[in-house]
Amino acid sequence: MRVAVDAMGGDFAPDEIVAGAVEAAREYDCDIVLVGDEPAIREALNRHSRWSELRIEIHHASQVIDMHDQPGAAVRKKKNASVVVATRLVKEGKCDVVIAAGSTGAAAAAALLGLGRIEGIERPTIATPLPNLGGTTILLDSGANVDSKPKHLLQSAIMGSIYAEYIMHIKNPRVGLLNIGEEDSKGNEQALATYPLLKQLKTIRFIGNVEGRDIPKGTVDVVVCDGFVGNVVLKFGEGLAGAIMTLIKDAFTGGGWLARIGAALALPALKGLKRKLDYAEYGGAPLLGVNGGFIICHGSSKAKAIKNAIRVGREFSEKKVVDHIRENIAREGIIGNDE
């Protein structure tokens, strides 16, 4: 197993990316290829003791795509950008999966142009795990496509169900269409047209329309929507989780000595809650629908998130998720014909 890591992507590159890669190399059974500016990567590696004994190598890339670049144009123009080179390593069979933080648009463009789409998939989708009361709900699309047609949501539902089963270990996952009500007559034109398409699928367990509150309640395992709505849900959830933790902290620290005693007693439970709400625990979100493993991380990812993203990427490749998607798309008789 060889994992290509874009060492130059993200707000804290290369130091935090390299730190996460070192932790992953020590903990997981895989080879790691750090892609980017070799002197900068080596300087970051030298801050870690005995890193040379680990299964880590450097693959030099002289360019970087930053947040201000137009994604598609930058990927085409900057042939030696770190995320482009990392993707090329997977395309050429030299690595099994890419881990990329930084610009989501650039990562998606590099994957789409560098790896191509699975036959039958018109729009790759980002599948993001969200914590719920009983475990995890997969939200897709969470930002790859702001405008989606019903056939794109149908393809997302198949891919999300496979990911939930093989990576999140959810047997026979429940798939729901995000809507403003549970009745099949509710929703906009997109939702009304998508519902019957999902209902006729043979390879997923479609439970109908679900509402936003069903995500944290855990009454659905896979939620399908377009990338505009999905990204709003994702960002709102991240903000709400942070606000809740701040309110709890303020309640304990601003209430006198009794509150501080209560805080000390509740500390283990609060740490567990914080860990469950922390996106870094999930590592990254896969871009489903391209011909290869590609894990997209939050732009502000630090070492823990990168380490966990490498774990997810390794499992993604080992479980052959791309092959399972290809098989199920073929089984449903779906033929891609994007305009």
C-alpha cells in the first residue's frame, strides 16, 4: 500500500501535513510518498526524530495551487503542482490513493482530469461523514457540484451506500433524499424528479425523504442532496458543534466553584463529546466516482486529521471501493451521458 500525500496543500503545509504523515507511518502499515517542494518537506521531516527509519519518501513537485487560483485552469496550467503530481502517481499505478488538503476545487479538478470518471458516473461527489447519536451519517454531495440533476443524485446514492457499507461498516445502509418533508409529494422540482428514480434502484435501501433533523438523530445512514445544500449543511453543522462546545465551556467556567467542580467531574465525558464532534477524527472525505482513491481533507487540517485521512485512504484502497462502485453502477444499467 502506497499513499501519495500532497504535502503543500492546506493552511498549515508542509509542517502539519508532514507531522500527520510521520504519525501515520509509525502507526499504519503503508508506504507514504510526500509530494511537493523537497527542501521544505525535508526540513519539516527533520523536526521528527528517526523519521528516516520510517517508510517515507519524497517526490519533488515544484509548483503549488493555492486558494486564490481558479481550480480548473490552475490544474491544466500547473502540470508540476503537488496535487497534480500526486494524482499522476496514482494514475500511473505508482501509488494507490491520494490525500489532499487545501483547495477542494483544485483537488476535485486534479482527480477528475487526472484519473477520469468511472463509466456511468457523470459527476463525482464528496462523501462527508457526520456524527449522529448512534454513529455516523454520510452526507453527499458536500461540495463538489453546486448544481445537480436527478440522475446525478441517483449516482451519488449508489456510491454513498457502497462507501457506508465498506468503509463505515454499516450493513444494508438506509439511504434518504434530503427534503423539506417526508411525504413523496414534498420538495422542489429536483427532489420530486429524484424520488422515483431512487425508489426503483435495486442495489440500495432507499427509505424515502428525510429532513435535516434526521441527520443528527441517526435515523438515516446516507443522505443525498446537491453540493450547494450539502455544503451549507456541513458548514452549519461544524459551526453549531463549535458553538455548543463553547457554550458548555462558558457554563462551567463562569458559574463559580460549584460549576468548576462539576466541570472537573464531567471532563472525561466532555472530552469524548469533543472528540466525536471533531472533524479531524474522520480525517477526510473521499471523492467518489473517479477512477482511483482520492481523499479530500479540510483546508485547515492539522496532523491528526492528516493521519486519520491516511488511515481512511488505506482502507478505501484495501476494500476496493472503486471496483464495488463500478460493479453496482453496471448492475443498475446506468450509462453516463453528461452534457
